[in-house]
Amino acid sequence: MMKTADSASAGTLLTIDDYQSPQGWRQPADAKQRARHYCDQLEQGKVLFFNRIPFNFPDENQKFLLSQKQSSSRLHKNVSYRPKQEKLRGSAGNKEETARLHAVMRSFSQETVKFLSELLQPYAAHWTLDFASFRPEQEKGRDLPVHKRNDLLHVDSFPTRPMHGRRILRCFTNINPTEARVWHTTDTFPALAKNYAADAGLSEFAAKGSRRSHPLVRGVKKMFGLKAVDHSAYDRFMLRFHDYLKEKEDFQQNCPKIRLEFPPGSTWMCYTDSVPHAVLSGRYALEQTFIIPLHALVTPEQAPIRVLEKMTGVPMAAPAMV
Ligand SMILES: [Fe+2]
């Protein structure tokens, strides 16, 4: 059954009209309460939506991004910017163009942080700033292996950056001047977990626990200058669940779908570890990722790790890591 009605997307999308750029909150006296409300809505699985870009993003920067040649390497289809290391990856231009691209991505990242520090004020003192990315490729018709396909419904997890229960919050902006970015979504994480977590092997992942990797493995990795990354039971399950959902044809074809269209010049954000998403079409989106610890959440009991722990009855990550 395909739900495409506005009423279905209206239940998922929450359009924000009491915060604008550059003025900020319409009623500054209510800022604290409104910010807490929007954190709560995100944690309930809503997608917060602005029909314009609610932070400073100069036209000339947008035009520069739209004019960028794409790299021919499949590895670098996206441009990524790592704010903490001040590193840019995936530039296909010469030295000057790369320097400009770096500056534009840095500015986008900094402005997004400034904006969300106000809109989601309860999180701001606690989050870890993750990568930003620019996605210039047309999503429709990409030929990718099943686990890498973006047009299949999934929830996010990062193979190289274990979360230990912390949340993945992503803020997107569509700078395409003419084309919307189109998503499908479906029931949020608690329903997905109820229907599919057991079949995806949740109890086996929980039983294995959150062991550190073997000292020998850590030693070998160190020898080659690699960091040993410890994945909790939660991380291992979420990585499997990502692949499981993409592999499951019956789920992909028959689950109820809600179509979300993000028009040119719009901005939206959600917890992509609990809001399933498939990108059907669109090109030229930017995104900044934030990692939110559980103690910063307004309703931590709704976090995927807590949902899974309720089902298994055992901790899925070491408490100190969450
Ligand atoms: Fe994703």
C-alpha cells in the first residue's frame, strides 16, 4: 500500500515557521521552550522542515557548488568536509578551486552549527560535530551494490564510527535551483524493530555483548597505523539492520510508504538512525551530521538503543560510552 497523500507526509513533516533567518526566534521570550519542543519532535521521529534556508548561505557559494565538476572516481562522488580535522575530501578541481570548495564547505558547516545551536539549544553543549557533505550526483538511476543503494529504505549506521547508542542527527539543504529532492519514509524505528529486529538477529547480537576487539587484532592494527575501533552490540546490530532492511525485498516493496518532497532552497533535519529513508531522486544536497549523546536527549527512552534494550533485557553498550 502506498501512502502518498499530503496528510501522510504532514504527520511526518513538521514545518517550522516561528524561527527565521537572520532574525532567529519570532518570540525570543519563548525560545527555550520552543527549542525543547523541536528536540522532542525530532526524538519522536518527525522531520523538521523549513521551506527556505534558515541560515546564512550566500548565493555566490551556492552557485559555486552548482558549477563544480564531478570527480570521475566512484570513491569521491561526494565531497566531504571534516570540521574537527579541517579536512576536505572528494574535490575534483585544481588547487584554487579546491581551496574555494574547502572555504565554502567550512562556511556551510559553521553556519549550520550556529543555526542549530539556537533551534536545538538543549543539544548544543553536548553534541559532537561529525562530517558535512555535498552530494552533487543525481540519485535517480545510480547503479550501486544493494548495501550501498540510497534508494532503498534504511536507517543509518556508520561502519567506521561506532555510536554506542548515541544518535545520528542530520541537517540537509537542497540547493538545486529547479529540482526537489524526493524521499520515501515509512514507520519509524520502534515499529521496524518490533516487526524485523528478531529476524535480523537481535538476540544473537545482544548475547555476544559489547566486547573489545582481541588484543592481537588491536596490536596488528596499531602496527599499520590504524585505530582499533570497538563496536558495541548496538553498533553491530545497527550495521546488520541497515543491510537487512536493504536486502529484504518484501519490506522494500510492500511496507507503507510516505513520499516527502524537499523543494529547491529548502532545509530539513531528522534522526536518520530512526527515521527510515530512501532517496529516490535529486542532486545538489548538502548535509551536516551531529552526534547527540543520550544524556542530552529530551526523551532518551525513545532512542533506538533503549528500544532494543527493552526487547532484549540486556545493555547493548557500556553505560560510560552512551
Ligand atoms: Fe542514509
